[in-house]
Amino acid sequence: MVDSDTFTALVAPLRAEVHAHCYRMLGSVHDADDALQETLVRAWRAIDRLDDPGGLRPWLFRIATNRCLTMLTGRARRELPTGTDAVWLEPYADDRLGPEARTVARESIELSFVVALQRLSARQRAVLLLRDVLGFSSREVAEQLDSSVGAVDSAMQRARKALDQANSGPTQQALFAGLGETAVRDLARRYANAWETGDVEAIVGMLTDDARYSMPPLPLLYTGRPAIRGFLLDGPLGLRWRFRPAAANGQLAFGTYRWNEDAGAYLPGGLDLLRLSRDGITEVVSFLEADLTTFGLPAKLSA
């Protein structure tokens, strides 16, 4: 019988990877927390049936994937309206990937990729993640899903075709590399400064012509510079803001804080994720209910 300390040590190197996998499958950090916990409980109960310690990783992902598939089957289908793709998704802290996170890990939690995954069937989603993101062979995936190699390859082809059709350009990691660290840092500095000084023209000037602005969980979407400019002037820029850089979904991100007179401090206003292109900012998704402390940011800012 493997004792609890030995089991904990065995699975520790895989916890972050399994959690990120559950997030990609489910689109929710809280659901991923539940899936990971259930996976570890089931693995602990069955660890003595694992004959080959070298097979721990595929075995653990088999348990996690099937748990996610069960959760997806048991909940009502979450619609993804055309205008507000991220209305029910939750942002994911890069730090949860672990210090050894590779570029591919950050690319695979970018918001556009996670949204595209949710448009696949649960089975296609599982196959694509196990094959393309986690690197398992078709044979291993077939064993994990109690399927055949032919069925796995067929699902893989359909999933890749659907993702290719949804692809909207290079990943943010590839774009950052092309633009260079200095250019990305400069854009981030200018964007934060424009918000903190209430400079709407500077904000709008950094957007592309067809930029999108949404605020999950509100079902609102503003598209194009004129619409976004009007929205900012009618509401947000009437407040005082402070922005702090964050690391989320492998993208440029900020924790936002708005001044609260009663509290005498800047209180959380949301977590903003920016999507960039070579022409500027193409999308801002402001997660209004994000807990900024989970992204290593303070609960409030003093005056």
C-alpha cells in the first residue's frame, strides 16, 4: 500500500499540468479545481493497481480527462454567443502552470484557444488536447478514452479542421517574440498610463479599427473604435483608475482598480486581458468578477 506522503510526492510534478488540462477542457478555474481534486482522490484509491510507475502520467491524465468528460456530460451546454465569446469563461493565472512552464503551455491557455476548444465536442476536445498539447500518441489516447486508434485519428482530424477554421492569426507568444520585449513593454506602459490619466484618444489610438471590447459576465460587446470610444466616455473614464500588470492566459494583462471614496482606496475593478496584433490591440476582455489576489495582486491600492 502506497502511503499518502509517497503518493503526494509522486503526483506533485504533474499537478499543475493536470490542472491546466482540466481548465482547457472545462473553461472554468473553479471546475478545474474540482476536477483535479476528484482526479487525485480516485488516483489515490487506485494507485496500487498501477503496475508501472513510468505509466503514471498517462494514467493520471486518463482519470482527469474522463472526469472532465463526465462533468461536461452532466451540465447544461454553455452557449458561446457570437458577440461575447468569453462571457462565461474564467481567466487563468500563468503562475498556475508552474515555474517550468514552456511557451507551448502558455499558448495553450490563450483565451482565443480556450474559446475555440469549447466549440468542439467534448470528445474532440479531449483528443486534441491529449494529442497536440500533451503529446500522447494515438494509441495512448485510444487507451485513455477506451476507444480505437481509428476513432481517435478521425476525431483528431475533425478537431484540427475546426480549429484551423477558427484560427485568427499567430499566437500571442509568437507575436510577442516578433514584436520584441521592449515594444510590448512600451505598449503596456502607454496603455496603463492612458487609463490612469483618462486619455481616451490615447486608448482608442492603440486599438485596431475592428477592435472588440467585452466585460464578462455582462453580455455586452463594443466593436470598432467609435463604439469603444463612446462607451469609455459614457462610463469607465468618468472614474479614477490604477492599473497593475498581471500574468494571465499567456497574454498581456492588467489588474484594474477604481477609486472608491467611501473606502479611501482603489478597489478591484476587474482583470483585463488584451489581444495584440502587429497593428495594435485587437481585443480587450475585462473579467469584472476576477479575484485579483489569485493573480498575485493586492486586494486594494492605497491613495
